[in-house]
Amino acid sequence: LIEVNASPSLAPSSKEDYEMKYRLLEDTLNVVDMEGRLTGKEKRVGGFDLMWNNGPVYREDANLQTFSSSCFTANTHLGCVNDREKQLSMLLKPFPFQKKM
């Protein structure tokens, strides 16, 4: 279930609203990965974090001391700064026909 705002419309009401909805749709299509540009092992794609994969998913940068306790850090970056353009450029493989620069 994806709810962009209280209104079911994707029509933007401001520049910021347009950017947020555009990024949401772009990230959703990146997760679907119709071009096969992802490995399938990603824990973060754009603004989405993988939190459940046949069980809870934990962050890779968790402190090693937490592994000896029953308290693990969930793989979520909610409320964190996310440079999604940089993250996506490092994550997505180029298209097969795309020239390397």
C-alpha cells in the first residue's frame, strides 16, 4: 500500500509536492526493477529500506556489541538524511547499451 498524501490524486499542489511525488514514483519503479539493474541483495533503494525478508533485516553498520545482546538495529533510515541521487547512482548498474564515461 502506497499512500502519497491524504488525497488519492497524484496531481501536485506545489513544487515541493511535485518533487516528493515524482521521487516516490521513481523509487517505486527502481524497486520493481524491470530493467534488471539491481542485484536483489540491496537493503536500500532510493527512499525505501528493506525491513523484512523472511524475517527482520538488520543494518550492516550496527555495533558488534549489539549482536551479543537481544537488541538489534532494524534496517531503517527513517528520519535520516538520504542523498538518494548519490545512493541510486552507486546502486544501479548501467543499462547494457549505455556508454561508460
